[in-house]
Amino acid sequence: MTKIGKTFTIDQDIFNWLVEHAAAKERKVSYVVNLALRKIKQESEHWKCPVCGAFNDKESKSCYILTNGVFCEGKPPKI
């Protein structure tokens, strides 16, 4: 993994929560921030099927997960 130094401006209350949360989870603040950004990235690249809960890429217009021999035909949620 490549490490890149970058400065961000955040609110004081968010910073305080971040420090406390990282300490409670026994993780570094940078780990918590990276994990949160990865989750946001995944959510921006995929959609969760409201029928079966599977994740599909943004280009998929329908969910076609096979469960018990039946294809799910869930549609992406309206944004």
C-alpha cells in the first residue's frame, strides 16, 4: 500500500470523535479515515439490491443474482 501525506480541514467535533473512535477501536486515526473513505468509494461504484441485498456495479441496470434457482430482478434504487 502506498502512503501519501495529505492535509484535510475537518470540524473540531469530528476530529474529537475521530480520535476517540480510533482509540476505542485500538486503531490509528489514519486507518479509520482510510476505512471510511474506502466504504464511500465502494458505495459510489456499486448499488445494493433492495430485494436480495447483493452489491452490483453501477453499470448494471438490474440485479441478476441466482438464489435457489431463481434470478433476482431487483432494480437500482432511485437517487
